[in-house]
Amino acid sequence: MKISSSPGANASARERILYTATRLFYEQGIRATGIDRIIAESNVAKASFYRQFPAKEELVQAVLNHRHEAWMAWFEGSLTARSARGTPSLALIADVLDEWFTEPEFRGCAFINALAEGSVSVVVAEIARAHKEVLAEYLRGYITKLGHRAPKQTAQIVLMIIEGAIVRAQMTGDGAGQAAVARALLKAI
């Protein structure tokens, strides 16, 4: 699941910074990634960087907002495509997760990772919570279309399965195995 493709030769400084920071924060963590490295790898001048993002906190917020939009578009698109090719079901969610978990770049959930680093700002924590709320609302709509009773409660159960599978896939390095466990749990609902 590519969050964004590499910016083209004509990309703006902001686009190059955002792409580079998104990649590095996900690969190495927010705290472990210094501004100087982002500047060097995005090929922008220090002054250009600080014109776009006066503080690292602003960059972190922009990255997480960008990641939210990209991840939700990918997740919804993948689930919609799988549902159109076969019988829509909760188990298809595990197929989408399996696709993500088995990619070489998989490093877990950027939002869980940001919170796990600790010492995040109130704004960053709110962005992470909002991402999960949007996902829960999307799941509620999908579950409603499937005809499940109590779609709000079922969405919370499904979200817990997704979150657990993400963390387990990251911890174990066994994405396919964790997607299989998620599939079994989703089928049991």
C-alpha cells in the first residue's frame, strides 16, 4: 500500500518535504528522524523547509493528515474493489489487511506508532484519534450494507480486530499469519 508515489521532478518543495517526511517517519519513527535528514533527502534548502514548516510539530501534523487521507482512500478502494469482485463480507477486510501486512515496507499503523513514541502533542493525539473514528464510521457503513444487526457495536469489534492484527503483524513479522487470524475472527462475527 503505497501512501504516495515519489514526487516528480517538478514537485514543489512542500510536496518533496511531505513525501520524504512521510516515508522517513514511517520507516524510522518521528523522534528518530531529524529535520536535517528530511531537508537533505527532500533536496530543499533549510530556509525553504522552514518557510513550509516552521516547526517539526507542524510537519508531523501535516504528515499524519496526509497519511490519513491516503490510507483511508487505499483501504476503502481496496475493500470496495474486493466486494465488487465477490460476495461482500467482513472477511474481505482481512484480505485487504493481508495485502498491506505482506508488503516489505509495512511498519504497522503510523497513528499507533506516533502515539507509542510518547510525548506527542494534544493535536497529534487528536489526529490519531480522529483517524480511528473515521475508520470506525466507515466500517459502520460497510457493516450496515452487509445487513448486520447493531452495526455501531459490530464496527467497534471489527476495529478492535483490525487494530490487534496490525499490532501483531508488526510485532511478529508474520503479516499473512495475522491476517489469517483476523479472517477467522471476522468470519465468527
